[in-house]
Amino acid sequence: MKELLLMLADLWMIFAGFFYGWKLIRRYDNYLLGLEWFIIATSGSNFLVWSLLGGDMGSPMYAIAYFFDAFSRSVGVSLILVMGLMRVTHRYKPTKAVDVGVFALGIVAGLYLRQFHGHGLHVVPATFYVVVNALSTLFLAYFSWRLWKIRARGLAVAAALTTAAAAAIAVTYDFFPIPGDDEYGTIFYILALSTWGTQGFVYFLSYRALHDHNAATGVEPAPDERSVARA
């Protein structure tokens, strides 16, 4: 049953990442968020295939999983997420050079930090992950407040609860193993994958709500108007 729930949680994260990532790119030209959503979904796909092939810890797919994990925990679901959401909170649209630069930073961070996975607790990188998550959580609290301010109360609550759950996962990840969990952390990963998939879903709906509000108040053009302008 636990393995089935783990696979379902992973499939949910894969679907949310690819589906809503594509929508963010296609409808809103937000490559920062869209590509990060794709990276999360690709990470989930790699994990799923690795598991179905037997879960060999000597497989290159195991090392790739660590890279994706380090990428998203250090830069992806922190700096890239905040920069992407600032599109609807502060009308911030980085240049293509900045887009490329921040993903390059994520790649460098992922390649460096993956060495610290496994073999016990590494306090410095584990603390770094928690700190960057805490900083992102502060912005996401503001993001939820912006939703509340435009009377998207349900989304504001959903975004706040999802953010709180993700923060709890970030702290639990290295420092507080779930009592009774197995050596592979199956229960933890069921909760983590479910939460990360829900983040992709809820943050997309929240982004759309703020974008639509901005378009309705004349802060930025509606997606259809932008498409006509490009044509």
C-alpha cells in the first residue's frame, strides 16, 4: 500500500509539473516558473523509472535524482520560484540573460550540493536548504496576502497552507525523520511528493488569479491581447 501511494504521489507531481509548467509558458510566457515546473516533473519521472527498473542505488539515475533534488531545493523552489511569481506581484520580467544565468546558477549548485546526499547528516548544506526555504516562505506569505487582498480568499488560504506544508517538509527532510518510517523514507516521500505536486497546482491557480486581476485593472495586458501584439 505504501509503495502504491508513493507511485500515485509521484505521478501527481509529474502531471502537475508538466501540465501547469506548459500552461505557464504557453499562456503567460513565464519561462522561469514553467521550466522549474518541468524540472520538478522530470525529477519525478526519473524517480519513477528508476523505481520501476528495480531501484538500483548504483544506477546513474540515482545520481541524477540527487542532482535534481539539490537544484530545486537550493535555487529552483526558492530564487527561481520567487523571481517567477514576482511577475504578477511586482511586474518583474527578467531579461533572457538573467533567465539563463539563474538556471546556470541552479545547475552549478545542484552539481556541487549533490555530493552531500546520503552518508549521514551534513549540517551545513542541510541548514542552507532550510534557510533558503524560510526566505522563500516569507515571500510566499506575502504572495498569499496579495491573493487575499484581491478577494481570492480560497486561493489565499490554499497557497498559505501549501506553503506551510512545504516548509514543514523542508525542515523534516534532513533534521526530523518521521518516527516509524522505513530506511528509504517512504512515508516522508509520499508526503513530500504530494506536497510538491500540490504546490505546482495551487501556485499556478494563484498566479492566474493575480494575472487576471492585473489584466482586469489595466496593470498588464490579458494573454489574448499579448498574443495579438506578438502576431
